[in-house]
Amino acid sequence: MLKAMTKRDFWKYLTRVHKWAGLVLGVQIILWFASGLFMSFFPINEVRGSHLAEKATWSLSDVSVIPIEIAMTAYDGNLTGASLTSIAGEPAYALIGDEGTQLINARTGAAWEPIGEDTIRVAAAAYYKGEGDIVSLERLTETPKEYRRPPPVWQIQYDDGPMTRLYLDAETAELRAVRTKLWRVYDFMWMLHIMDYDTRDNFNSWWLKLASFLALLFAISGMALVAHRTLLRPRPIRRKST
């Protein structure tokens, strides 16, 4: 009798675990499906705002730029790295070393003036392909969560329909990120999808692990209950009519 009661209690407890796991997991499953459905409607290039801003690209083999070896000799300190970038649509070498970043005009070899608001406006005009006007231009020392990179950075906001924001490097005026209203909604849906409510790029969050554990528990308990009810539970004996 005690053994039968123990089995009955076990299956009753497992049923409750299955129901609660299903209830909690069901909410997240709805969020997974809803966020996944939303994200599937928009091409990633549209989300990234590629049609609203484009930075100029240059090649070291371009005949219009001086050899990088010549540009490197202009650095005042110990050089640790160099790259070809773009400032206001013009090619420039960014020389990096113990004296910080030094910018050299890749056409003439002359040093660039320090990056200021005027240069940022010219650079933004070269990058921006939309139809809005600048409503805000600010050098940020604390960046918003949507930027995802360390400061400082220049933020340029436009009054266009997509609510475009450009983020330009504070040292080189290079285009670092394009953010739009669609990107922000997409980012929110992405947060719900991967369950990272802080940085929104962590696939190993405890929330996701918990949901995965509940999903596993829900599946195992469901299979056990189905097996018990269809194979293990005694079927009632039908009496033959006389």
C-alpha cells in the first residue's frame, strides 16, 4: 500500500512540475516566436541603416594615396600600428603609437587638424544619404546603450522619418555606427530573443540557461507522463456482460 502511494505521489508531483514548467516556459516561447517573427520581416542591411549612410573606402593600392611607409615616418613617437581610413570622405592614415593617434592626409602626407565640430559636420554630410537635417550634434563622453562601443564619440541626430543617428569616431571622424528607429525596435526584440537584458549580445545569460533548463524539464516530464499514461498505468478491466 505504501509503495503504491509513493508512486501515486511521484506521478502527481511530476504532473505539477510539468504544468508549472510549461506555464513559465510558455511565456518565453511566445516571446521567442513573436521576436523571431518580427526580425524575419526585415533584411539585416535595412536594420543596420546601410541605405542611410555609407562610408568611403580606400585601398592601399590606390594610386591617389601615398605609400603607407612614407606616412609612417611622420609619426612623432614609437609607432605600433597604422591603417587607412576616411575623414570627411577623404583618405587618411591613422598612425597609432605611444603618442596617441596621429592623422595624416593620405594624398598629401600633411597632418590633419584636430577633429572638431566643423570636420564632423563635413564628414556626416559625406556619409549621410537620407533626406533629413541635423537637429543635434554632440561629442559624447558617456555613450548610450545602442552604440555598444567605448567613448568618446560624436553623435549626430537627424529629423528624418527613420530617426537616424550617426556615430562618428572622435579621433578620426570615421563612421562607426548607424542607428534608426527600426534598429532600436529590432534590438529590443533581439534582447527578448536571446534573453540578455543588459548588454544584449550575451548568448550565455542565466535567463537563457534557466529557460533551457525548464524546456528540458518540460520535455522530459512530458515524455514520462505520456509513457506512464499510455504504457505503464494499469488499464481498467472491463467486465463481460452476462
